[in-house]
Amino acid sequence: MEKYKRIILISVTLVFTGIGLLSGYFWGRSEQSSVTPSGEINFTLFWDTWKVLEEKYVDPSKLDIKTMLYGAIKGMVNSIGDPYTVFMDPEESKKFEEDVKGSFDGIGAEIGIKKGQLVIIAPLEGTPAQAAGLRAGDAIIKINDKVTTDFTTDDAVRLIRGAKGTEVVLTIFRDGWVETKEIKIIRDTILVPSIKWELKDNDIAYVQLFQFSETASGDFRKTALEILNSPTKKIIFDLRDNPGGYLEVAQDIAGWFLQKGQIVAIEDFGDARESKEYKSSGIAQFVDYPIVILINEGSASASEIFAGALKDNRQIKLIGQKSFGKGSVQQLEDITGGATLKVTVAKWLTPNGTTINEKGLEPDIKVEYTEKDFEANKDPQLDKAIEIIKGL
């Protein structure tokens, strides 16, 4: 886990000067001010408010110092308006660590915020969310009886998560529906899969990568060796409903398809600092194989980086629907007391300098996947990919 800390795609040190769980509380009771590059900031307002609550609130038993402090910090972080910059208290930090290790109790859906609305980025393979029929792009209107207006993703995760065997009710709206629907889901232990593949039409390897997780590099290496020892001559790489993961994993897997030194992604810091390039290690075993990539609105983050790298370097065709558009870089920083801060520090660009964030990747060949297709167990996007690759 440590080696991935810098490059996880979902982590700057928070210095809330003088504020600790207890010591800072007493320090801050005096009128203090802090000078910042943007001007003088006086914290008297904060402490005056704290004092009024402490002295006059009707139920003093509800004034928990630690909870109030965490709430104040979350308010400060949320005021930025970036859904991916999030303060996590120690309990939330522990749950996050469980997530990236790939095992937890819940429904198995990656969620995010798009244009201010809480949405399903992708249901994960073989999970209760997938079995219940949740789809990429579904808007989550309510969680149980809680309306999700102004929810952060972490607010939503806290309500959706729960013990195996318990129920959560999501009120969902989907494009094409005339009204919302309640979907009841029984939580389970979620074991996030990495990859699977099969041979189609004798010589086409159909590879589904479900997530760029910690284990995906090793899992892909095993898959790659199997493909190399098979009759495979062409590859369909399916990144639909792949919500992303680690840049280093996307960089490693891209190296199987690119020459050494080719750019996989560019990290743009948006100021005077020089951009950073992430390049292929150049295993390049599949560099001469014809390939097409399937994407949809559930393809996000590392999926978009991988697809953009192959499109820009090899003119690989993207088939399906426009991707999610999650192209910002987060770092994880441990904060005093077991808390963690995820903070956006840069944006990702494709090798040609194309911005991914909030724009996504447009497919070269657009193919819709309708509700009727889903109900009839048809996959017109995969059918088109097979048709295209046969001609390559």
C-alpha cells in the first residue's frame, strides 16, 4: 500500500494552526489571527461561535469537542467545492483503507458526483449493486429516507455501507425514466474482482478489466501470458464500468501495449510548476496486436488514462459511450490522530495534452446501450467491437 500512496487516483498536508483535539481548543479561546498570502484572517469569529454554543446551547451533552472539531475541518474542506477533496476522520479513514484493499461490506458500487448530482459511476462485477440492476449514470436521489442534495460521496458511503445481510433502499432516477424507482439491495461482503478474459471467434481475446486495483498488475501479467500462449491475434479491451484505481497500475498495464518511453499520462499542476510525464516501461508484448477499447460513462479515472494513452500513441479506436470525466489527481496525507485528507493536487492530461476532467473521452464509434438491450441480454457495443476488430 505504501508504494501506491502518492499515486492513488482518488491524497497536502492540512495544517490547522494551533488546533489540536484538546490543546488547540484551549489555545484558540483567545483572540488569535493568522496572516496568509491572501490577507489577514482573524479566527475570532470561529472561537466566538464556539463559545456561544458552549455557553448557551440547550443540550450541552451533545457538544462533543472532537466531533465539533472534525465538523469544522470538514466544513472548511467542503467549502472548496471539489467533491474529490475530502477530510476523513479516523473511522472514515479506516473504511477507505479497507476499500483500496478490495474487501468490505456494502453493495459494490463506485459512486461520484457529476454536475452536482450524486451518481453511480459503476456497479462492480458480481456484486449486489449489479444484481439489483444499478447502471452507470444512475442518479441517487435518496438513500433510505435521506435526500442526497448537497451530499458528498463520503456522506453517501456512510449511509450505503453496512453489515452483510442488511438492507439499504436507493431511490434512483435514470435517463429515459419518467419517475424515480426504489431499489432495495441486501448488503454483502464485497470482494472486488480484477480481470477475466475469453477467446472469441478463435483468435480474438476479449479482456474485461474491472478495476485498476492493487492486484491488477499481477493479475494482468498472468492473463497476458495466457493470451500470448493462445491463438490470439487481436484484442478487445473492455473498460466499461471500470471506475479506475491507481495510476501506477494503469501505467504498468499500458506498458504491455506501448513502446518504452511513450507517454501514458501528463500530470498538470496548473501553476508555475513543471508538468510531470508518466511513461511506459515498455514491456510491449502486445504492441503489434490490433486492439479496440470499449468505454462507457462508467469508465473513469485510471480507465480514461489507459484509454487515452492508447488512443493518442497508437490511434486505437474507442467504441461505446463517452467516459465519465474524472481526470483530477488526489494525494493521501495522514493527519494527526488517525485522520486522512484526500486533496486534489493536479489534473491528468492524455499524452496529446487533452484534458479529461469533467469532459471525458469521446468514443470514435458511438454505440448506445439501451434499456431494451439490457433486458434482452444484448450487447451492441461488444458486437460492434467484434465487427470492427475483424476488419483490422
